[in-house]
Amino acid sequence: MFEECLSLLSKGIASNDGIIGITDILPGRSSNEKRAMVFLKQDKDFVNLMDVTFFVGVKPWYHPWIEITYTYDLKMDDQKVFLYFSSDIEQTLVRLFCDALPPAGKLFVSYDSDDETRRGLMMNIPMVLSRLGFIMYTYGCTWFKDWYFPEGGFEGGQKLQGEKPLTPADKKRHLYQLKNEVSDFIVEKKKQSFISAFEEKALNRGNIFLKNISID
């Protein structure tokens, strides 16, 4: 599992902002884990984007997952301004990782350095309408969890978890739940005389969500 994803990264993936690649693949904490650093190269400039852990699962108890932990500076070698969040690079990588996961697979993303997602979730914006959550939903995640679990120094930061549905029935159930949550949020915010810029963005995502959702 994950062979195609790792092969694509090893060869280099072209984005609008440069070539996305991967460092040497290293063993994780168990034989079921692999780890690597994903980087971006722009001409001679180079930046480490994230540390990624791939877990292949343990049948029948644990489904596969991928965990992303961002570097804290996200700067090019020569200190050029570099924007990752909401970029083509982020879209490319989230899509790649979601596509690599099987049904019931999970994507964990530590969002400490993602200011819009962090502040939006602190304001109780629905997870699916957060900046990061909406991208994860776009590429197949239908169940979300915002959490932190202490693990003796291995846990990383606060994470947004997106999970792909196991079955069509699960997907339908998840989408009904998301639809109700998004609809309630929009109704509540429309009653308020003032909303923040983060809530305004979430409302726009909510309208897109309701316009395009399809529950068979």
C-alpha cells in the first residue's frame, strides 16, 4: 500500500509552484509505518514542507492512515516569501494523500501553523467548513474529528482528522450529518448582525457545499 503515492513523490510531482519531491523513505515506530520528508524545489531554492508518516494498517483492527506534520518556518533556503496554505502545492498533496487511502482510511493533519484553520475551529466553525477541512472534504473525506491525544512526545500538535467512508451507506449517513450541520450553521450566522472574516469564508464554503452536495 502507498507504493504508487511514494513512487510519484520519488519521481517528483509538478505543481504551479515548483516540483514536489520526497526524501529517503525511513522506517517508522513499527514495521507497519514509513516516514519521509516532503520538499518543494523551485529552480535552486529548496524548502522542507512536511514530515509524513504512512501507516499501512493492521487487519482487521486498524485501517491505514497518513499523518502530516508541517515544518514550522516553511521558508525557502534564501528566505524568499513562500506561501503553502491554500496553494496549488497544498491542493496537490492533500488530493494525492486522500487518493492513496482506501475506504475508512484516515488523514491526520497537525494545523498549529495553519492560522485560518486553527482560529476557525476555535470559533466553532464546522470542521468541514474550516479552510483545511473543506479541502479534505473536496478530496473524499466525509467524517471529521478535531483532537489532541497525548502520546509521550510522539503525538505532534492539534490535529484535524478526515476519514473516507467505508461503505456507500456510511457515505450517505456522513453526508446527511454534514448537510444538517452546515445548514444549521448558515441559518444561525444569518441571524447575526456581524460575523468575522473567518465566519464569512466558512459561509461561502457552506453555500458551495449545499449547492454541490449529492446524496443518492
